[in-house]
Amino acid sequence: MSLGHACVDVYQGAVAALVPYFVAERAYSYAAASGVVLAASLLSSLVQPLFGVLTDRWAMPWLLPLSALTAGTGVALSGLTGSYALTLAVVGVSGAGVAAYHPEAARVARAVARGRHTAMGWFSFGGNAGFALAPLLVFAVVSVGGLSASPLLAAPALAGAALCAAAVRTAGSGAGHAGPSAAVGRDDWGSFLRLSGAVVCRSVVFVGLSAFVSLYVRERTGGGAAAGTAALFVLYAGGAAGTLAGGRLAERYGRLAVVRRSYALTVLAVTGLVLVPGPAVYLFVALTSAGLYVPFSLHITLGQDFLPRRVGTASGVTLGLTVSVGGLAAPALGALADATSLRVALLPLVALPALGRLLLCRLREPVPPAPGIAEWADPRDPAAR
């Protein structure tokens, strides 16, 4: 499941990694380039809740390989389209594939993880590793062959479809659907909405930096495409390690304590990223990555425990919808950058993790269902039966 997650989330990272090449080869403005990020996010935002609700009602493991192929097809075609409108359309299709994947994948991962934070951390690590590899993959393909070589970017989708199919077969009945009637506990919508608001704040920061940190670092350091790619890689790669650390830290200190401290770190790190000149910017990119990613898998399990009767919906929101919503702010940042500068456009991102931290202040740790029952139960386990 972790490897399949990596192959799918390559395509979330690839859209942002393609932005500098759209600017260079097609002379897109900052606003137009950020519109590509918006296209990937908008359709994803619209369909994500639908897939979450469907996952709460029926198991759809066949959706995992299909969504991997859909996500890859859209990005693979994005370099071949002759018009801006077609580029937006195919990138939107890719976003829909990513949206279809996450709720069902999180449900299956939760079933086989049986409630362990570390296990869910490994599942999230896969997605973040895919993000981290995306800039390197795009650089390797597009810097050599130009945007016309984008069909080569379909390779992870083919691997992801095979991995997802194999994971579902291996999980067998353990990935079966427990259904809302089997769930225990009471849905705490108030806490879930506060958590979701914090994740939206995190999402705007992450998507904004994903779209523009490559161009910004090239501008601040005087480097070329390699300097920008390195910055985006640091942003994503630090997240892969941070996700694993988050699961382990949560088991020692508690999920909410770790999440709150991560948001506080993000405020300081983004401030340094925007204001500190020269190569030192890479250090603050790495710190920002840690602050954004340490709580990543914890958002998922907290959301699922706040809504124990609607695990698919919770997963669709915390893992997908609130992440893709950040893309809705990208055009505003792009327009501000066109009117002023990239540095001025990124300054508002300092305030958002502070707002997220405030939303988390009064939350209490939810009590998860006991392992071995409800949606964590493995029907192959005699004790669960």
C-alpha cells in the first residue's frame, strides 16, 4: 500500500514540478501557471467528498489501480496539449484520479494497519516519498526532452496500478468493509471541523510553496533549474522523513501535542524561508518541510477517530479534500506575485500555520475504537471473529 501510494502521489508533486517548465516553454505568467495547480486541485476538491461517502457504504478496492492509471494519464498528456484550456483539462483529470484513490486507500490501509500510528505513518510515508521523487522525475524527463517528453511520466502509474492490485489481493478479506453499522463510538463533528480547518491552513501553505518555491529559490540564489528543483526536492523529501517521525513521536508524546508543536515550528520556518537571503534558504525549506509533514499521518488518524462511524468521509477530507483545497489559493498568490513580487506573495503564508495552531488549541485527544473490532478488525484473526 505504501509503494502504491508513492506511485499515485508522484502526480500531485509532478504538477507543481512542471510549473517552471510551463513558465519557460510556454511563457505562462505566474497567475496562469498557478491556474494549472488550481485545475489539479479544483476537480479533486469537488469529487473527493463523493468518494469518501461511497467508501463509507461499499468497499471499492478495484478503484485503487484505476485511479492510479487516471492520475498518470492526465500528467502524461499535459506536455502535449496545444492550448492552455486543454492543459487545464488533462491536469484536472489527473487530480480526479488522485481524489478517487485516497479515501479507499486510507480505508484499506487502516484495516491492515489495525490502528497502529506507526503503520499508518508508513502508508503516509509512501505518498510523501512520491511527492519527493516527483521533482527529480520531472527534471530528468523534461529538462532533457522538453514538455513533449511528458508521456514518459506515465511509468509510475503503470507500476502503481500493479502494486495496488497486488496489495488488495494480499490484504484479502482483511481489507473488507465493516460498514457503518459495525462502527463503534460517536462522531464528534465539532472537533473534526476544527481539525479540518487547521489542515486547510496547512494545505494553503504547502500548495503555495509547492507552486512557487522552485521559482523563488532560483530568484533568491541566482541559480538555474537545478537550484529550483533542489529546493522542491528538499520540501518534499523532508516530508517523507517527517511523516515517519510523526508516528513515532505520537506514540511517545500524544498526537495532539505533536501536531500543535509542528504548527508552531512551521510559523518560524516559513518566516525564515521568506525573509532569509542566499543559500540559507534551503535550511528553512527543510524546517518548513518538517513542520508541515510531521503531523501529516496524525491528521488522518485523528480525523478517523473523531468520525469513527464515517472513516471514509474522514479520510477523504483529511487526506484529500483539505489538501487539494490549498490549490484554490494558488491563483491568488500568483496574481499577487505578478503585481508585486514572489517574496511579497509568499508573506501571507506565515500567518496561516499560526491560525491553524489556534484552531487546535481546545481539541482533546479522541478515544479510538479498541483494536480487533469494527473497521480495524481482521476477519482472518480468530480473536476478531
